Amino acid sequence: MTDCFIPYISDEITTMVIKNLRKDRLINNIIVLHHSNTSPNITASLLEADSLDSSDTMKRIAMFARSEYILFCQMPCAFSLGQHAISRMEYALENSQYSMLYSDYYIIKEEKQEKVPTIDYQKGSVRDDFAFGPLLFFRASTFKRIVESEPTQYFCSGLYDVRLKLSEEALPFHLDEFLYSVIETKEEKEGERQFDYVDPRNREAQIEKEKVCTEHLKRINAYLKPLFKEISPDEEEFEYEASVIIPVYNRIRTIEDAIQSTLKQVCNFRYNVIIVDNHSTDGTTEVIDKWAQKESRILHLIPERKDLGIGGCWNEAIDCEQCGKFAVQLDSDDVYSNENTLQKIVDTFYKEHCGMVVGTYKITDFKMNEIPPGIIDHREWTPENGRNNALRINGLGAPRAFYTPLLRKLHVPNTSYGEDYALGLAISHNYLIGRIYDVLYLCRRWEDNTDASLNIEKQNKNNLYKDRLRTLEIEKRVYENGNK
């Protein structure tokens, strides 16, 4: 009933995987995908494939599949199937609308078994890094029809293209059962080198994936043309031209660095700094008070509410009378890279009449020494296609700045994750996102970052929320495009 396509790692590891697969009577054929410069010495059918993600590999799998279903291991790893796993997969797809399935799984590290749950796929799960897990299960007839009808050759986005096209007919089905185990081995990294995976920071790969995602949005009528409304920054009077917004909770080690970097800004306009102290208990409040007493530009707000996340703290700042015309983000453990950040951001608003500005940042350690991957410029935010490609990526960049009258109409989601991404999608729905490719911001990585050392449950919750935001945006686009 099922043909299995697995990547070659080493003779020993691949033979172990094959031995396990042959125990299942529902598996007809096992085909090992290997790089052209390797010569596997194993007892199995071999198929050359220089990239596991390419359109060419998808076509080869379609050509060699002979059974009703296809099990594809999309990354080099040692795995073993759980009890009656193939039977459960076949049962889920048999006589159903679904053509693609994935499941939860275990990972075995040093003989310790850990659960790896995955999240449900939804209409907004169009990002190219959706975590399905290593094993994907397809209805062969649908897989072949989609692969054979695609004339474009993608080097690193063939599987991504197939997945999106399958989702247009029926969303991939998440069977939340732990159907297999992945065993960590020393050979896995070597296997990755053999398949020459495309670095996600590689610009050519990003362009290719952007094309795949954009074509998908066009097919489902969720594509937005580069036609934008413009803000009129001179329409309203503000006491301050700009406000730096710093939400903070328990950042005694970093808040002074953040404050000092704002006060060093050299501008040809008035600005202030609004620090929203979310009931800190570690001495942060006292430090802010000290600075506010000696610097009139600092406004120290302590909300009455006790249920605010980062987004809720932003709303407190935006809604206060002293907020400037443009609201500029600064996290409480980061700093601006130089004294010209605010001026460059405000100049961009006037030049481009955009609703939001996104800058470029550099990753550093706690002492502000650059660390890999270094500069993050998010060049996918192009004027022509940025708001479509925004649905494919998982972040916007920093620093982020907003036209305050627009932000007061939208409001910031009261969350502590993804609130900036929600604003980016909402604003870019109608307005241009201005871009600055100079490094304006130093993003410090240290043990107290809000996204440091997240367990799988927290990662899943965060990713599910952003997929929900994408789903809302896509449905809004489809509705509006269908009623024009």
C-alpha cells in the first residue's frame, strides 16, 4: 500500500532504518535518496537526488512511486516507526478528502525519549518553515498529479510548492498521535552536508520561496497588488514629533542602557521617551524614577491594570496624550546603534508617506559584541511584494515604528508575543511599510530574552498564534478581493 522514500545518511544508519521499515507488511517498496557523489552499499533501491527539497526530486519520487501512498522522510535522520504506524496513516487518508498527513513523534536522545507534538495546519500556515516533523505521508495519485503539472523547476522550494498546492484542495491533516521516533545519531550532520541544504539566509533561496508563496496567494485570491494608501503626517498637531516606547518588566540589568541610548538621539524635532513599567519587582521601577526625575523627556507610566502583556503596555503609551506623532519601538534589553536612529526613522515617514517603518538590526551578545548571524535586514520587505511575502516569514525586523493616529485606530493585541507581527500584517494590508537598511538597532541575546530556551509547548503556542494571524489576514483578503 505504501512506498517509502528515505534519505541516505550512512550505510549503517540507513540499513537500520530500512530494517525497521521492512517489518511493516503495508510497505511495498523502500527507495533510498542519495547524493550523486555518494555510493551507498545497502540492500535497497537507490535514487539520485542532490536536494531533498527540489522540484526534480519531487518529480523523481512521483515517477518511482508505485503504491497508493507515499511516505517521504524530508530530512536526513534515523527513525523507527511506531506500532501499526502505516496502518494509522493509511486509515486517515483512505476514503477521505485529505491527501497529505503528518503526526506527532518522539525524539530519542541518549536513550531518553521525549515527546515532540506538532500543531494543526490551517489556512494561514503558509510560512516555509512550518514544522511538520521529518515524515510526510501523501496520497500518491494526488501527489503525482500536482508534481507532474508544475512546469517550474525549483531548487530548494519544490516540496514547499507541492505542500501549498495540496493545501488548496484540502489542508494537510494533523494526526495527533506519536507514530514514530527519531533517534539522534552522529551521522545526521554529515547527512545534511551531503544534501547541501540551502542556507535560509541565502538571498537566492529567499527569492525562490517568495515566488512560490506569491503564486499560491494569487491562486487562492489572497494576493494584494502594490497599491497603497498614504498617510498625511501634517494633518494632526502633536506636542512631540516622536516617542520612543519602552515596555519593561524586571530589567534591572538592562533598562539604563536602553534609556541612555534614547537620550543620546540627535534630532531636529522634539521627542520624548515613554517607559511603561508593568509592575516590576526587581528595582527596575526605582531606576526609571531616578532617570525621570532628572530628565524631563522621560515619562514613567505604571498601568492600573494587572493583565497587560507587551502589546497592552504599548496601548497604554499610544493612548496617553503625551505620545508623539510617530511611535518608535525599543525593547528594554536592547539599544539603538547610534544617535541618528530616530531622525532616520522620522525622515522615512515623511519621504515615503508609509504607515510603518522597519529598520535593520544587529545580533550581539550581552556586552554588545556582534555574534552570528550578525546583521538582519529582512530584505523580503520590498515595496512591490513585501506585504504578500510577509505571510511567508515569521518576523518583521527592528526597530519598528508606527504612525500614531493609525495605531490608535488599530490597537495593539494584548499579548507578549507576535503583537508586532500582527501590526505589520494589519498595517501592510493598506499602507506601505517603509524600509531602512542601515543598522539602527542592537539586539542583545542573553539568558533573560523572552524567547530564550522555549520548550516545545511554548514554541507551538507561539507558532499557532502567528498562523492564526495569517489565517485572519488571508481570509480578509479573499473576502475583499471577491467583493471588489
